[in-house]
Amino acid sequence: MEKKKLVELKGITKAFDGEPVLRGIDLEVHDNEFMTLLGPSGCGKTTTLRIIGGFETPDTGDVLFDGARINDVPPHRRSVNTVFQKYALFPHLNVYENVAFALRLRKTPEREVSQRVAEMLELVNLRGFERRRVNNLSGGQQQRVAIARALISNPRVLLLDEPLGALDLKLRKEMQNELKALQQRTGITFIYVTHDQEEALTMSDTVVVMNGGVIQQIGTPQDIYNEPKNTFVARFIGESNILPGIMHRDFLVEFAGNNFECVDRDFAPMEPVNVVIRPEDIRLVEATEDTINGVVRRVTFKGVHYEIVVEAVSVNWIIHSTKAPEVGGIVGMTFTPEDIHIMHRSPDDALPLASDLAPMEEAAAEAAE
Amino acid sequence: MLWMAVFIIVPLILIAVFAFTTTVKTDADGNILDAEALDALYEEYEEEYGEDAEPEIYERTIFTLANIFEVSRYMSTLLHSIWLALIATVICLILGYPVAYLISRLHFDRQKIMLMLVMLPMWMNFLLRTYAWMTLLERSGLINRVLGLIGLGPFQMINTPGAVVLGMVYNYLPFMITPLYSVMTKIDGRTIEAAQDLGAGSLRVMTRVVIPLSVPGVVSGITMVFVPAVSTFIISRMLGGGTNMLIGDLIDLQFLGNAYNPNLGAAMSLVLMVFILLCMSITNSIDDDDMEAALL
């Protein structure tokens, strides 16, 4: 079923003080979709959101809402509402008046206002907080007020700019679930900005991975995780082992000194590629002739699993396993053809990646000490 | 605490002491002598001891409310001062508010420059600045001459209440802009965007968010302009001529002028202070809603 396009961005570029922030963004947001813009800070995700909200105008390109061009429509005339980073509540108004703000502007009758505010506070579990001053609320409560305030005028699209950034981990998890439930209940399109990959994977229907003002990949969370399109996505979403390789022919790739069967095809013969293997896809077994053998350099307990660094064929491999091998011991590593992800090596790979993960270098640096 | 005691409490106590006391003359027995009694005493001595005899007369400081009552004779001057200062304060607010807002929304580097321009006249001596206005406003001054070229005037500008108000506005406008600006820069840009986002156009962003949030700046701006304006004596003397005496001029006369009477001067200062406190408490009690209503 083809869903209705609600917001469309076409060839959007934007520069601040001559510094390009967006370099040609094309994006379609559908009705009732939970879309997340994911990327490191400075990747242009917030600017994209602000362009949709009307707080920035694109240098080139068009913003379409329901098929109509809205480049020059000011924010107060868009049926889009925003939950701002750090909430931006009105400090001079109490919870009730903050939530009622949009209705007051429209001179809504008092009875309807109180009814709608009550509904909204019920929706975000803040009943009984009407008369409280917003500055006396906790981060999570302020967050809820911000959501109620933005939802009261029944927007078609709700924009959320890192709304959970200031909350602690436990509260963040709770709010993730609540937001997702809220989106499903209200049927409003959410466009959500975050740098937290886990948050993006947990909540979204569609994830848009951005870096350097360019969209790197658009897909479902499963696609993004399992089939990263390039090394940036692979590194940014979860941890990865990324190794240089050569694609000999369809279904056969050479890396780490061996030829491996894989499930990828349609590469040029002998094309240099990057091979991505997720740490949890590698199994540690007894070292034999058929396995990649290496020395265990480090074992770190991570709660659910151990993070193990194994040095093999002069590369540090990251492995997640529930069993901890002995540090200094020899182990064998094995994986199935489905676990091998092949991606084209692009010129972008040479650029320093903004990803804070970069597990290989980190592990290498530690091993070198 | 010591700081406060030395620079605030002690002078206040001194003023109060002066205001509620007066120096009187007494005879050797300690009886207070009014002018009549004094004359009688001198006459008595003259008759009894001859021309050159001097009666024994002592001076004593006594508690009195007379000074305070005497201030009421100058009530019209006091009210006139308050009225002119009030007009000047309102004009400063009307002029200063948009300027402060615009500056606060500029790029940070520009804000510094603009603020410096606002403060620039303050670098010049207060007397000199006011004197400059004298030469501008004079009957044969620059403004009248320019107006004369196009066949207008000359107008009587100097020595009018208007000139005094102009002097107050000119001298104290930076005191209005600075506190307003410092409160306004603290208004988060996202709060304004949130209001736009929720459907407020520019006007309603002002009335519903910016103005209520800048009330503390308005209150301190009003204080910073009103208080010095109501007690000024230089501006009124230079631009108001003899006809526009303010309470500040009267106080000045009691201490440094020919009407030398520090007790009355202190009493005037005290009454003025009470009036200022009264005005300020009215200003401070203005809450957000009244402010909004007043400006709509």
C-alpha cells in the first residue's frame, strides 16, 4: 500500500556563513510515519528539521507540504508543531497556560480550552500539574509539557529535536516507549532528530542516516542495521568490524587472507570493497585450520555480553559473546556467509568519520600500549 | 555588611537626624528663646548693663517636626518634579524598549558594538553634555537658526519644562536601555520560536512572550531613570532656567546655596525619598498581566 506523501524536501541546500550545512537533501515523509533523522552533531539533521518547521529557509530547493510549496510560509502558519531541544517552555506561564498557549492565540472559548488541556495532560500523564510553575518541574515532566503544548492544536506533523537528550538513561527508555505509543495512538507523523542510534532503531518506522549534510541511507531500522550502505552507516549504527577486501566475483570475497563465500553480488570483478561483520555475528570456537585464529587481547564485561578484542591477521576484531575466553589465549573465529556485508568503497571513506565509535582504532591504540 | 553600614545606613541615619532636629537658642537656664524672646532679652540687657553687654545665650539641638511640616510649602515643586520625571521615564521606556529588543536579537558581536554606541554619550562629562543642549536650544541657538532658514520660528525652547524633560531623556536613556537589554538577552531564542511555532505572529510574540519576560528589566529601567530624574538639579538649572525649579534645586539651595538650612534640606530629601519609595513600590507591584494589558 502506497502511503500518502505529507512532507517532501527536494534538493535542499543550506549554508551558514558560507559553510555548507546541507548539500542537497531529498526526503519524503509519509502520513502517519515515525521518521528519525540520525547522525552525529553537525550533520545537518537539526537544520533539516528547522527548515520543515519554518525557522530556516533553504538556500535552494523546495519544501512541500501536502503537495504545496511552503518555502516562504512563516512558522506560525504551518500545521507543524515542534518539541524543542531543552523544551523552550514559557517560564512566565504555568503548566496549564503553557499547554493552552496555541488555543489562547485562536481565542478558543474557555470551556473548550479547559477540556482540551485536560485531554492533553491526561495523554502525557500530567494530570494534577495544571497550576505548577514549569521551572519547578523535573526534566521528564517539562518534556511532557512540551509535548502536550505541541500536540494541542492537532498538528499534521510533530517535529522533535533531540527531545530526550537531557534525560537520564532510565527515563529516556521510558519516554521512548511512551513517545512511540503516543505516535501510534494519535496517528500524527513524527519527525524525530537524534544522535542516539539505539533510540532511532527502537522507535522509528524509517531511519534517515545523515553525515556531512548528505543523506547516507534511508531505510527501516532492520535495513539500516543489517544492510548498511557504506562504512559510515556501518560504524554509526552499532559496532562493526570493517575490513578491506576484494570482490572476486559474485558470492566470493577475499579478506583477512582468505576467500569467503558470501551472499552479495553485482560488483565489478576484483573490485576493492569494505567488508562489515557485526561483533555479535562472530562466533568464538576452538582454533582449527578452517577458522581465523587470533590472540585474545582484552575482555570487557558489558552486562548482557562480554566485549572481546581478538588480534588476528594484524587486525583487532571486536566480538560480542556471552562467554568470556581467557585473555592471552588462542581462539578461532567463524561466521556464516549471511553475516558478511559487502559495501562499495566510496571516496567518502577517506574522509575522517564523525562517528565517535571507530572501535578498530580505539582497540588498536589500546593494544599498542 | 560593613559596606552597607558605612555607605548606606550611616548617611541615612544622618539625614534622618538632620531632618528631625533643629538648632535653637536658649538662655542660661535652658529656656528656648524664639525671635521675640531673644529681642526682649537683648533689650533687657541693654537697659541693665549698657550698650556693649552680651546676654549669655546657648545653642541646643532639639527634636522637631517643624522641618517636615515646612516641606509641605514646597509640595507643588515636589509634584512638578515627579511629573516631569514621570514623563521622561515614559519617553525613555517607549524609545528604549524597541532599541533594547533589536540589540538583543542581533548577532553577538554586533550587540557589543551597538551597546557601546548607546553608552558613548556617557563617556562625555554630564555637565558638558547638558551644556551642549543649552547652545542647541537657545533662542539664537543652532536649531532655531536652521529653522529660521526655512522661515520658521524662532521658538522658545530653552527654559521650558519640555527642555528639562528632553535633558532627562537624553541623559538617562542609556540607564533604561542597559537593564532592558540585559534581561532581553537572557530570553531564549527558542522560547520565541516556540511561540511562533504555536501560531503567534510577530505582534503576539511580543505581547505574550517578550514583554512578560522582560518585566524585570522594565522595572529596573524605570527605577534607574526615574530616581535620578526626579532628584536632578543640574538639568533643570541649565535647561529650565529659573522658572522650572525642581525639588533637587531646592535641596541644593538648602545645603550649598544662599537659603542655607541643612535641616530643611534633609527633611526635603527624606520626603522625596518617601515619594520615590512609594512610586517604586507601585512599579514593582505591576505584575505580568497588568503589564500586558497596559501595553495592548
